[in-house]
Amino acid sequence: MSRNFPRGVAIVGVGDVDYGKLYQQRDLPGPRDPYAMAAEAFRNALDDSGLKKEDIDGVLCVRDLSRYEYFCYRVGMDKPRLVNGLERSGRASGVTMQYAAMAIASGMVNTVLVIYANNGRSSRHNYGSDGVGGDPYGFIHGMTSPGAQVAAMFNRYRHEFGVSEEALGKVALNHRFHAGMNEKSVFKKPLTMEDYENARYITEPFRLFDYCMINDGAVAVILTTVERAKNLKKPVVEIIGASACGDMASSYVKRDFFYQATHSVAEDLYAQSGVKPSDLNTVGIYDNFTATVLFSMEGIGLCERGGAGEYIAKEGLSVGQAKIPINTSGGHTSEAYMQGFNHQVECVRQLRGECGVRQVPDCNLAMYICTSPIVTGHILARR
């Protein structure tokens, strides 16, 4: 049975920072101030929306903004009706957006700021593990990072379905192609299949370009009611479907590659919105690793199980080539690793027609999907 999600909530403001510029600034004396980056993204989102700071009555902070009281103090919001902080992991991006939408739909608040900041690069975070507090049995077998665990899944996946490493390379090339048209992206230099294949393995079969990057940045998203959005300065982007499903196990490795949970979320989204997979104009897929794109494409029904490699070879993934372009900003492997938030911002900008040379023609429907231990997805529509 499909889970219902209330209609009437819109995304009205998005803001971020120049990821490429931040990445080029090396040899910093210490970690960047995440609150300063967040304040910049917030200012940009307010300007984008046409709202004033006083219009916002909800604040949800993510990642390196754990001191939500301090963030509110820094930006001058002292009496929000709703305020909270969510966990650091990338799965929180979809969770937080759905949390904000539910709070608005319930009438608890009118307008919510979702604010995210990450100073992983300047604080030299490496996303590895010492086995403490995680999966100690996996650790002794070399499962020292999420990359090792997803690589193990992909090895099993290609054994079952015969998908080659070349499919991963095509995902990496697609992301770099899109990032080359994005002035804020970190990596713009064109990437060839030869470059991809000559890159060193990090955790075989994953090469350097199969991994998301580590970088600094911030993203702000403002949500409110559709009725209020109609009186603001940008086209209305409504959330017409949203769903989540946990995929709980002793480690990140899932025997079905997150398929059942992702498929369940997708079924909800299509039932709620009246949309079919073929109706989508673009999809933002959480790409901590290139293999996750393949798993997600199958889970949301763009192709059959085990068919992602064949689909990519036949249909393509890129603007100007594919019917449904994927990760048009460059994704986590080439634009920035903003843990899903930059994908959602890109979906909004595509629906508004703001993406310049990488714009998807006649873009009216976009999906965001995060395939992870908490699978989240939503469908956005231009109104």
C-alpha cells in the first residue's frame, strides 16, 4: 500500500557557495568556519526566494552545524518555532527535506530553512574507520570505509549480472561532462575513458574517479506553502511525492544492493504523483560512489534489475544525449560532495530553467533519490 504524502509544499529558495573557488584555496591555517559558509549560502537562498529573514520560522541544521543555537545567533534568528539538528551522514539530506515539508504541511510552521555545511577537506576528514563503533567484523576483513563496502557490493553485482567496470567509467565521464558546464564545480577538466582506466585503484574495482570527493561548502534550501510560493519571484517548484524506507543490516553491504528498499520508495513516489519513470525529465542520484548510480537507476525503474550497464550504453546519461539526464550539475564526483543537497538544488534550478548550457529542455519533473541505509526520494514539479 502506498504511503501518502501531503501536497502543498514548495521549494522557494536555494543557495550555495562557489565550491571550485574554495577547493583551490590550499594551505589554510585550519578548518574553515562552517557557520560562515552556511551564512553565505543562507544569504544567497534568501535573495533567490525574495523572502526576508523574518519570514522564516523553522530552522533545520545538518552536518557541521551541530550547534544550531549558535547558527541561529550568527544569522540573527532568535525565536524560530521549529529548530533542530540532524545527523552528519548523507542520508540526512532527503530526511531533512521531508522533515521540513511535513512540518509545513502540518501547519506547525510556515517557512523552513534547511541549512547544511561541510568543512571535510579543510579539517582533513578521510571518511575511514578504525572499527570502533561500527562493524568490527567487517573491519578485520578490510572493510575500513564505505568505499570498501560498496566495492564489495559491486563485485557481487557484476558477478550476478555481468556488468563491466566500463559502466562505472561512463558514469564518471557523465559527471565530469556536466561539471565542465557548471561554473561552481570543483573539477571541470574533461575526463576520457583512457583517463578513467589509467587511474589507480582505491578499492578494486573502484578507481580514483569512482569515489566522491572531499571538499568544503554549504547549501541552503527554503521551503514554504505552494500558496505563498505563488506570490514570490521564482517559478513554483512543488514536492508532489516523497517517501522513505530503511534498509537495516549489520553493515552498509546489502545483498540486494538496496533494490527492495529503493523500489518501495519509487513505487510510493509514482503512486503519489501519478508519474511514471518515463515521464521524468531529470534525476539527481546520490552518488557517494559511481556504482550507487547503477543500483539507484534499477531501483527507481529506469531499467530492469541488472540492466543499468546496458541502459547507459544505449540511452546515455548526459544532457543533449539522454532522454533523462542524470546528475546534471556534476554530482558528488565532479561538482562537490554536499551529501545530496547539491543534487536537490540542481533539480530545482533545472525545473526553473536556470542551468544555462546544461539545461534540460522542457524540464517539468525531477526526481531525487538517495540509495542508502535510509532510502529517501521525492519528485518535484514545476507549477
